[in-house]
Amino acid sequence: MINNKKIVLFFLPACLLVMACKKESVKTAPVVVYNATHSANAITATWNGNSFTATAINTAGASGIVNANYINLAAGTNSLFIQNGTASLLNKNVYTTAGNGYTVLIYDTGKASNTNKVLLLKDDATRVADSLFKFRFLYCMPDTAALHLIISRTTGRSDTITNRLFIGKEAVASSVEIFSTAKADSAIIRLVKAGSYQQVLALPAQQFVANISYSFIYSGLPTGTGTAAPALKLITHKLP
């Protein structure tokens, strides 16, 4: 007769050994930093003391590379430190959820220099209909002009987001991080003045992919030049 108790005791150490050797995977959250200021031209960022901006980010610039701006960082509660050169812009603990994307948005609340503000935006990664893409327009230029954002398709009907204004010096993340949807297609993104429809800036025609999120970010100064020149940039929120 086989002694069942002996079998259990024989296999127990092996089970414990397997459990001890199993490594728990590190949970991460993709993060992108975007410099929407007109005055800070040397943005750097650290996460728990470790730099995640390979080089200083100039105005109208982002971390990472084109169409791959996200950098995977440890999820949960972590220390985020943002600097412009040697000047501290933000030094606080932030919370991110594993698998969700985030945008660290730095912008100027006024036309004077050194009016920088930092927002941590949650990037919506939930799925929508397979015929749609998601987008948001971040109006970060400290100006009073109302603008329309036009998604001008090379074929078919265009979509217009009307009367958008500067997000303001009192902006909070929840008020600006929300995405809208539009038909996935090839389109030109045009920014025009409300009323006259005079074009301000435009992005060249490109294919917007279904179930990918995009941010259109307007920054600079109305009559700015050099690093303060008006800019309209695209961030693709494609999770790694």
C-alpha cells in the first residue's frame, strides 16, 4: 500500500522551491513629457531620481522619438521631478496605473517668462469602434483668440471642433485630458480663427489609425519667434 502522507511530504519542498524561484513581473506605465511652454527651453525629468529624458526637451518638443514618445516607467506612487535647466518646476509624488499611458504637460500660464505649470494627464486607452480614432486639442498658447480645429479629410466630410480657448492658468488635469472621437482616415489638421476662418497653422496629411489616441498641441506666442514661435504638434499615444 502506498503511503499518501509520504508522497505529500516528498513533493512539498519541490513546490516551495518553484514558488521561491518565480519572479513577479514589474508593472509599468508609459509616460511622455511634452514642453508646451514658450519660455522653458531645457526641460528634463526624473522618475524616482532616475532621468528618463535622454536630452533636454526644447519648446514644442517631446520625450522619446516620433510616433514612439512613450517611455515605460514604474507604475504606482513615484517621485516626479521636472526642471528647466537648474530651476525646479515640479517635485512631488504622483500615482500612475499600470498599463495606462500618461502625458506630463508643461505650459506657460501667461505671456511673461517663468510662468510654467505642470499637469499630469491620463491618456485614454479604452477601445472605441474600429472605424474611429481618438483625439484631444490642447490649446496651450496664452492668448485670447478663439480657434476652430478642423479635421480636413482628403475624401469625405470634415469635422470641426469650434471655439476652443486657452486652457488657462487654473487648468486641472481632469478638465483638459478628455478625448473625442473621429472617423479614422487620412486627414489634414487645420487650426483657423473663429469667425474669419483664417488659417493659423496646419499639420500635413497623414493617416489616423483606428483605436489610436492622438493629442494636437498648440503652443508658443501669437507673434513669437524662434523658440517662442507658434507651433502645432502631434503626439501619438501608441502604447509600447
